[in-house]
Amino acid sequence: MQQRRIGDQHVSAIGLGAMPLSTKEPRPSREEAIGVVHAALDAGVTLVDTADAYSRDEAEFGHNETLVAEALASYGPGADGVLVATKGGHTRAGTSWGLDGSPDYLRRACEASLRRLGVEAIGLYQYHRPDPATPWEDSMGALRELADDGLVRTVGVSNADIAQIDAARAIIGDAFVSVQNQFSPGWRHSADELAHCAAHGLAFIPWSPFGGVGAAGSLDTSAPAFAEVAAELGVSVYQVTVAWHLAQADVVVPIPGASRAASIQDSAAAADLRLTREQLARLTTP
């Protein structure tokens, strides 16, 4: 699989979004979920995205991290080069989602993630979402301290705007390597942030990359050209969507979610799909 860069590490151009393994209903069994991670690695995926808050509810907080750690450990030496990207800053109260970006909480969350993942340092630690109750600069300072103390190797932010990205760059320094925002054919509001990341050499990791893709595998009326191009190429609309993401800039690393092995295998195949200029032009117009 073609490679892309997150900081000083090269990873597969397509990652695995592990969230559905813990949050989708019906949820796959533990054995099935581990099989999905193994199928991703078999396909050449070397980036797995998780978070401490990916769980059904508060009672099983950390479920996804524990699952990912088990899957990687059971895969064997072939998983040694996988970059695990996790997140902290979201809380759960029952089934509700809350926020806590305070420095004390982020350190406790990071330490708990370290234990669940079974590593000495987290490869990529991402601030999950801005907390209105905590100044952004305080949260970024906490991430800088985690990097300085060796608990994390690199740092990213999620759901951030350009001003927040620039503040993170200024405070965190060289350890700041990525931005994970929502971006998809049906949700292009982070296009400016993507371009900003490309200009500054930061990885842009679009979450929910299939936004706008219907259950039947065709994009809604906001982007009908995706289904048309898929039919022309004889591939799934999901592959066309991933290829479109990769064509946005060489800093883009999409992380399609999957709860079945076949899903991530199909997405991974998009690394070899080349869209023509004419097809990209059609896809660029929402």
C-alpha cells in the first residue's frame, strides 16, 4: 500500500477507524472485531485510530482501546510497526458524551490509555474535541507536557479550526503532527483546515470519510457523481470516496470505519485506485 507521513513516521495511506467495533449496533463479537483489525493489517494498514471514549457507555469506558490492544498483540510481530492513534478529552456519563480538556484530566486520561494499550508511550495522542470550559491554550500546554515527559511521541488535535491549529503549532512545537476533522463528500466544511494542514505539512485525518454515503452504497443527492464514477470503474462507491480523499492532498490519511473484515478490505483496495482529472473534477462539485 502507498505510504503517507504523520510526523516522522510513514503509515499506510488508509487507516482503520476502530470506533464501530465498540459503538455500532449490533456490535460485532470480540472475535469478529479482532478479525477486522487482523484483516486491516493483512491488507497493509499500519494506522489504527481509536479513543478512550469509544464504548457503549460509561461502564465500559476504554473498551475500544482494550480491543485494539488485544487484536494487535494476537497478530504477532507483524503489528510492531502499526501506529496506534488514540484520543482523550471526551468523557461519558451513562451513554451521554461530555468534555473535559483540563490539564489534570488529560494527564489522567493519557495514563489510563497507556495502561489499556500496554505501551510505554502512545504513538499519536489526539485531543478529542475543544472543551468550552477550558482555555484551548491550557489544553495544548497539557499535551506539550505529555510529549515533553515522554508519555506520547506525537500529538494531534481533532475538531479544530485554523486558529486552534495555529495555537497548537505554536505551543506544542515539533511534536504536533496532525489534525483529525470531519470531512467527506457530504460534509466539506473543513476544506480550509485541510488546505492549511497541507500548507504546513500536517497530516489531515478525515473522520467519517463516508459521510453522505447511503446504506445502499450510493451517495445521496448532494454528490451523485460518486455513484456514477463507481459504476464507470466497476468498484464500490466507498473505494471512489477513499480515492477522492487521497487526491485532495498528499497529507490526507482517511480512516474509514469498519465492523466487518470485508469493509476494510474494500476500503484498503482504494489505495490502488487512480481517478482521472475529469472524474476528480466531477467529484469536486458537490
